[in-house]
Amino acid sequence: EAGVAQSPRYKIIEKRQSVAFWCNPISGHATLYWYQQILGQGPKLLIQFQNNGVVDDSQLPKDRFSAERLKGVDSTLKIQPAKLEDSAVYLCASSLNPGGGDGYTFGSGTRLTVV
Amino acid sequence: QKEVEQNSGPLSVPEGAIASLNCTYSDRGSQSFFWYRQYSGKSPELIMSIYSNGDKEDGRFTAQLNKASQYVSLLIRDSQPSDSATYLCAVSKNTGNQFYFGTGTSLTVIP
């Protein structure tokens, strides 16, 4: 089966600019997650979708981050305006079951550098 | 207190030795436990899951869970240079809830 697709792979922007990341989960996976992984740290959940509904966005900085999954398939994560501390790898993951009972499958990630 | 804690390492073992990676978690209600491997510049990949106390073996990998001590470990037997990576421990409180990841332990297997 095809894996989780993410684009772009790399992005460099200046602070205060906006950026968007795209994710297409594994076909049939109803649950989709966006994680932020800062260098040297473990991934931190930003938002979890179940189909097109938000399950958990408690750690999403809502003043600058937004995410949507309008048709319950692919998803977009946006940052506006970006700050230097947003430099990180943004990982999308999907799972067949809510909560990833059998573990997640991660995409290859988008490495964001804010200068 | 962090949800999941790991020794960041680095941990170095000679080729053929047993590598032991440890993880503790803070929430006694946690029910699902996972080990992910992450090569430098790559995304995490699931290598083991464990849900009940005791040992679970898969090839050269053994996961051990002790809920009373809130402790989960990963043993890698006959370590190979290709095992050199960062190993992330992840814990889920309940079905439908998010995973909490540790900061990872960097393992280097020396040929």
C-alpha cells in the first residue's frame, strides 16, 4: 500500500511569512495526525483528526497555526505568521484505528527553516 | 514532570552485543506502549508495540513492560551497525487518545 504522502520536503521562509504543508494519509485511514519535531526532541502532537472532525488540538498554537481536513482525506497545516521557533520537522501520520492502536505510519515529513 | 522520559544517551555498544533502551512514563492509566526507530533525517518507523505486562519478542527485538513500575524497555540482541539510530518510546493513555513521545535515545553500534 502507498504510504503517507507529504509535501514539500523542505521549506525555507523568513519570519512573519506564511507557509502551508500538505498531507495525504494511507487510503482508508480515518485518523490523521500532525506532529512537530524540533531537533533533538521527540514528536509533539499538534492536532488529531478523525475523518474531518478535530479530536484533539490542545497543543496547537491557534494564534498562528491552523489545520483542516475538509473531505476527511488529505489535510493542510498552515502557519501564519511564522516565528523562528517554528523551525522543525512537521510530520503527518495516519492510523486505521482511533488512537493508533496498532501504531502510526508517519510520512517523510516537511523540514521547515524560518530565518 | 514529563509524560515520557528516556535517557538521551548516546548509548554505544559493540557489534553483536545486547543494547538495552529504557523508558519511564508518568500516567498509571497508560495502556499502549510503542517503540519507534528514527534514522537521522528520516521519519519514525514503528518497530514494536506492547500492551500487557511481560515480554514480547519479535526477531532480535524484545519489548518489556512493567506497569507497576511504569517502565518499558527495548532489548536489541546481536546488535548490528544498521541498528544505529534514535529510538523513541511512545505511550498512549487510552484508545482514541494521542501518543506522548519521549525525547529518544541515540544508539550507536560500533563495528
